[in-house]
Amino acid sequence: MKNILRQTLLADGSRRETDAEHSWHFALMAMVLYEYCALPHVDLNRVLKMALVHDLVEIYAGDTFCYDQAANQDKALREKESADRLFALLPEDQGVEYRKLWEEFDAMETSDARYAAAIDRLQPLINNLLTEGHTWKLGNVAAAQVYERMDPIRTAAPALWPFVENSIQESVEKGYLRP
């Protein structure tokens, strides 16, 4: 995972973030921001497991920039094939458990997965703010795309939503995002 480069830069702008770093940041943010979770019955331990396994499929499938429509066309298939290959390498009980966690995260239907998805999306937003919209500018991303991508935060951690809204509005004003 440390060899898989994401589009997002590190907060200091020095280089691209790796999947391993993203997963670590995601897990740490899930713990720190847990008090803002408004969803019922969220099991933080399960969320942390999701944070650790959610991008494992990128070992074979590669990272897909979330705002790249063309690359996202076959993302589900590439990730399913990667999951088949990856989770088969583990002892059966672990392979089944980790695959279920990955599938649950991807489906975003349970409270655990919805909170996890919210934090997974918040982390690169913060990195973009700290790097003057570097990744957004590269992808020519519009504010509406970011609002749509950040929407899980609105229901999972509504106390954080004003921060998200203000950040997007300020990013448009500063030229980090297209209006």
C-alpha cells in the first residue's frame, strides 16, 4: 500500500500521499472525530477495520481518482477482480471477514460504513485545503462535484457539515474549485 500513490498531496504539499498513509490518516481521524458521529450504534472498532481494509483492493486495481469519470467506469469490476485475488490469499476465515468489511464499506448502507465513508471523504478535502486545491485544480473539479462527494458527511456527522460547506465556498472564492 505504501507504493500506491493517490492523486492527493500530503498536507505539506511535498509529495503524493500513499494508500498506506491515507488509511492511517483515515483511521486516526475516525477516532478523533468519533464524538461528532450522529449515526446510531456505530462500532468504532469496526470502522477502524474498514479504514485499514477499504483500499486493499487497490494493490491490484490501482487508485482511481474519484472525479475521473472515465477511470471510474470500470472501477467496480477492477476492484471486484482485485478482491477475488487478494482475499483468496488469506486463510478462509480472514478472507471472508475482510471481504465482508470491504463490501460493507463500499455499499455504505450500515451506520458503521456510512460513518467510515464520511471520514474517508473528509480526509482528502482537508488535504486539498492545505495544498491550495492542488488535486482539484489538476482534475478541473467543480464545487458541485465536491458537494456530491462530501454528502455522506452531512448525515453521518452533521456538526462537521458547516465546515465542509464553508471550505467549499472559500475554495471557489480562492480559485481552488470551479464554481
